[in-house]
Amino acid sequence: MALNFFSRLFSNDIGIDLGTANTLVYLRGRGIVLNEPSVIAVEKRSDRDRILITADGLPAVGNEARRMIGRTPGNIVAIRPLKDGVIADFIITEEMLRYFMRRVYRRRMFIAPRVIIAVPAEITEVEARAVEDSVRQAGASEVYPIEQPMAAAIGADLPVEEPGANLVLDIGGGTTAVAVISFGGIVISKTVKIAGDEMDEAIIQHLKRAYNLMIGERTAEDVKIKIGSAFPLDEEMTMEVRGRDLVAGLPKTLTITSQEVREILADGVNTIIETVKTVLEETPPELSADLVDKGMTMSGGGALLKGLDQRIREETGLEVNVVENPLQTVVIGTGKLLDNIRLLRRIASSD
């Protein structure tokens, strides 16, 4: 990494958590200035597709686009350009990032910002280059990828520079990452493409198979958030779910229980726990000893699944700590790196 980056940081530098579900932006000196869904609405045309423009004359991106999911005519499609933590549609991703960056700088960038962006821990070189290119095309002057578990650890104020183990479990929308961090680097990590989106899809498919009920992504996510769990609840809950009857083709409502939702999510939860166990089994003995005292830190939206911390605690014997702001931990970490040149230099040199 060029040394002039460390000597010429300006206040317009930003950190980005480009997530499958949400994109967050941290502006140096101001904190988190944007948190919106990673969604963009596209109008399908015979000549070429184009970004949908709203009645206000603005691109349908983020919250505006998410409101359209499942509620638009056939010629308008709400696209999530990232899948499983990596870019699936480069052009749409660039457009989305460009719009978000203009929003941050109030539509005009006088100086192209330097960007620190969080990427999956086991991203390939080709995928990493695609992320960098998209951010650069969106208006960045320089791009510096940082692995998401490291950013989460820094955002959670873990002592990542010390020669002792820090175990991080970050559950996002597209991927779940487990990493052991020590002395400014990732010692071992595992990433699986089982996370929030897969859990939502499991709910959709179960209701389709069991009840001939078709629901959308937003409804499935709502079910997961409100009554989903990984461990038996002190007081089990029920929820009315509305969708379309696949046999009659008419609107239909059914009541689902938290016990049933827990069973639906069980495969995904078990995969996450097995990934944690695999990392623990491969952790060097000296670092394993540290984890007995330190336990594990959980971040990401999946950390909010009811009872998941308790389930992992029971399965591993480790203390599990959920960070205060799990949805924002990664982008907070990128922001702290913008203010800590020495740590950024150290992490960059270990990549």
C-alpha cells in the first residue's frame, strides 16, 4: 500500500460495508452517514435496461427500491446486485455505489475519496479485484479492501494487535465468517454461504411445501426477525403470515409458531455452529487457551437471532458476547481504521 495514503488522509475519506443485504458508509469525522438496503430498481426495456427514476427524479436505490420488491409491474425489477457476499452484477453495483457516494457528499465530490471497504475473509483475488474496480468506477481515488472479520473485531474494540486470540463470528446477509485474529492478522478463518438470506429462503420454501403458501422475501425476513430462534424460548410465540395460496390463487393467511420456525432454521444454525467448531479444532493450542477466558464475539444481523448466543455457548462451552450494534460493527471498524493510520498500515502489510 502506498505510504502517501497514510500521510494524506482527508476528511472525505470513507469506509464502506458493502453487504449482500445492506450497504453502510462511514464518513471520516462524522460517523455512519448512510445505511440502506443493497437494492436497485431496474426498468426492463427492449433496447437496454435502465435504472428506474422515481417521481422525484431520483434513482430508485436503497430504501426506495426495497419497497418495490414484489410490488412492481413485470417490466420493473428490484435487483440485489450482490450474492453470497460478492458482486453478481458489476454494472448495477457501480451504479448503486455511485448513487450512495453522491448521497454522502450531497451529490457532488470535490475530491475523489479514498475508500476502505470490507470484503469477505475468503474472497478470491478475482472477486477482490471486482470489488475494487466497482468502487473505483463509482468515484474512489484509491481503494483498500479489509477482511470483514478483521473490521468487525476492530469495530468491537477487540485487542487485535496483541499476541492473543480473538474469536469473531460475523453473520451477514450472504455469508457467515468465523475467524481467529491475533497480532494484527487472521490466523485462521472459515466462510460459509449460509446466513440471513439462506434462512429467509428456507422459510419461503417450507411454507410453499407445507401449506402451498407463497410469500415474498420481506415477509420471510419479518418472520425470522419476529419469531425466529435458535434455542427454545421462555415463552413461545405465534405470528400471522399472509401470502398467496398456490392452489386457489387467492390471498391466504395462516398462523405459524416459533417452534416451527426454529425447526425451519435448524439446518442453517447447525451449519454455522459446525463452522465455529471447525475453526476451534484448527486453532493452535496456545490461542485456544486464550479463548477459554476471552470467549467469542458475535456481530452482523444474524447475531440478533434469538437464542443463537445461548445455543453456541451450550455447544462450545465458550462465553459468547453479542456486540452492542451488530449491524454496524463492520463499518464502524472501517471508520476506526480511517482514524488509525498505524493500525491500517499494519493490517495492510499482513494481507
